[in-house]
Amino acid sequence: MALASFGSASAQPASPVGLWTTYNDRTGKPEGVVRITEVGSEFVGTVVEVRSATDTNPNCDACEGEFRGKPVVGLTILRGLHRAGGGFVDGSILDPDDGRVYRCNATLLDGGRRLEVHGYVGLPYFGRTQTWVRGN
């Protein structure tokens, strides 16, 4: 019975739903925590914590439009990702540091313990990749 239960659980597709610690791709230091949820067939991510020595809830002063001047904690920075093949594609991600919105794709690694988030402008070959770690 235990093996039958294990077999059906392992057949479930991996999902990015949960809490993710984000890391600065330049310094490697933790920057914050994002909660990813599934809304319909899309995945969205909201900042739940900022890990900064100077300000634990800065405003998105570099942002434009509806996000300008809003606290970063509570911002939905990841939108529109949807499952395709073995990954997640066609999303957008807001970088609160520069206020820009990038296209993004994501890939789960290490049995769902890490999430590679690739933000780019134009073609996916150009851009930056951050590795987020599940949990906080």
C-alpha cells in the first residue's frame, strides 16, 4: 500500500508553487523571499520578504506605472508563467532594483529544490539567470 501511494505521488508533475529564497546573481547573497502560486493555468510570484541590511521593505522607486513608489513587499513581480514541456515559459518578471519588466522562463532543478529564473529582453539567449532555492 505504501508503494502504491508513493508511485502515484511521484507521478505528479513538479510545480514551482511555494516559497523561494531569491539570490543576487552578481553577489550570491540572499535578497528576499517570493511566494509562487498557481492561478488558473498560470504561475504568479509575490514578494513576501526583502532581506536587506538597510531596508526590509523598500519602495519600488525605479518602477513605472502602477508599481512606482509601492513597497516591494507585496508586489507581484512574476506573472504569466505557464507549463510547457519540462519547464515554464512566456512569463514576465519585474526587477524592483531597476524597475524594468523582463520576459522570463523558468526551470525546476534538483527534484524541485531549485528554480532557475531567466529574465531577458528580445531573445532568450540574452539576459540574466538567477537560481532561487525552495524554502525560506
